[in-house]
Amino acid sequence: MNTLRHPTLSSLVTLLVVSLLFSASVARSESDLEKALRQYNFESVKGYVQPVGDLFGTNINSGFYHSAAIPKSGFHLAIDIVAMGAMVGDDQKVYEVKLPAGFNPLGGSLKTATVFGGKGTLFEDYENGQPTGLKFRGSDGIINTSLFPLAVPQLTIGYVYGTEATVRFITTPEISGGKFPKTTLFGVGARHSVSQYIPDSPIDLAVGVFYSTFKAGDIIDANSIAFGAQASKKFSVLVLYGGLQSEKSRMNLKYNSSDPLLPPAVDITLDGANTFRGTVGVGLALGVFNIFADANFGTITGFSGGIGFGF
């Protein structure tokens, strides 16, 4: 397989700025990620790209709220700039791949780099203690980072019978020098006040549902849905908030392999690792301005935060 360089990904703050400044569509060529995926067949691509599905599933289900206070009526409009980052663990940097036919041992495997790994592992074939001359090398990783970021503007409007609606959308160009393709993210959700039905409730309570879609280049198409309950308490300008959330994300890969020895058509769906998370966060409500940050704990650990204004 071809060798791909893997420069360090821009920091979370840098990506936030890039995402907002270059949200318009741009002309593009095939990214290094897409080129790398085309080298894989149905079976081997799963391990290489599964971490992308896991981390994006974590990110796109983050940052929808920073308070559970939803009045029963009145006009509310808020615009937030939300940044998310999923932690890339060591287990997301390597995977086990089967050796090609003709290598010893028959049906053997080796650990090599995922899309978030380093150099692909080189395997030299031996038979009866002697080299056969056959060599196999996994593809290199594309992105070298310990935090995989995403950023998006978000609009929230309310209130009708204690209900608010949220929409988020962004299109970003290729990032990291063309290593990762152009992406489009769309999300929509609604939350409803529960504490309005509980007289003299000491905390604010709400429930919500969120649906998101994500597209990267011409190969990756993902979607997710999340259901959750949130709670918050305001102390002067300080807001403490948290929640529990059930979620499901799926990523579809559809492309033709560039390897003439492999079956050309690849069409698979990968489930994201996160199915449940707990969130704890803190915010500052400074009049029309808000600053917030939270940590999300599930199979994948993630963080989200941002700034916003509204009335």
C-alpha cells in the first residue's frame, strides 16, 4: 500500500477559526484520506477507519445545550459557536489486519496503523526460517493527534409551551493540507422543559432529542440520533449543568477500490462506539453573553465548549 505522510492536525482553536472563516464551498481534489481508503477492500477498511466513526459520532452528539432552563413562553433567540473534541486513545491508533494470501503463517495477522496511527507496520515473510522475499506494509496514518476536533455555529429559538428548537450547520474545506476532505455537518434538535410540571423544583430539568448528519468527501456519509435528559442550577452568573444521553451513530463508506487485485465495490456501515454518555459542565451567564465548557464520559471521552449570545 502507498505511504502517506501524517502531519500534526491543527489545534482545536485553530480549527474553530478555520471552520468559521472558510465555511463556503470550495473547489476540491480527492483528499489523502479518500485515497487511502480506496486502497482497502471490504474487510480490511473496517479496522483502519473505524476510529473516524467512533470519534465523529462522539463529536456530533456533543454541545447541544449548556442549561436546562427553558421558560414556558416568551421569545428567545441565541447563537452559539460550539467546539468539540474527542480523545484519541492508543486503541484508536492501531488495529489488527489479516496477512494477504501466500504469507506465513496462513491466516496470520499483524497490528498496524489506523487513520490516526503512525507508520504502517512492515511485515517480511519467512518460511522454514528463511526470507521468501514477500513483504507486506500497512498504510500509514493520516492524522497524528490526541484530540480530534470539530466546530460548528448553532442557532436556538424558543419558547413555545416550554419547548425550544436548535439547528446547527457548517461546511468546511479540506483541512491539514488536504489530508482530510471537505465536510458538511447538519444537526437539528428540540428540548422540552420538565421542571415546568414540578412546582417549586430546586433545579431546572429538561429532555431533548437531536439528529445529525455528517458528510466527508465523496466516500463518508454518517448520521446520528441522541435522546437525553438534562439538569442545571444557576448561582448568580454561574451555571452548573449536566445530563445523561442515549445515542447511536452510523458511518457509511461507499467507494470503488483502486487496487486491481481487490473487488472494486466497497459499501459498508460502521457503528460508532458511543451508545451512552454522562455530561458535566459549567457556564457563565453574563447578560446576553454565555461562556460554557463540559466533559462527556462514555466509551469515548470528549469535550465541548464555546461562546454565545442571545436574548
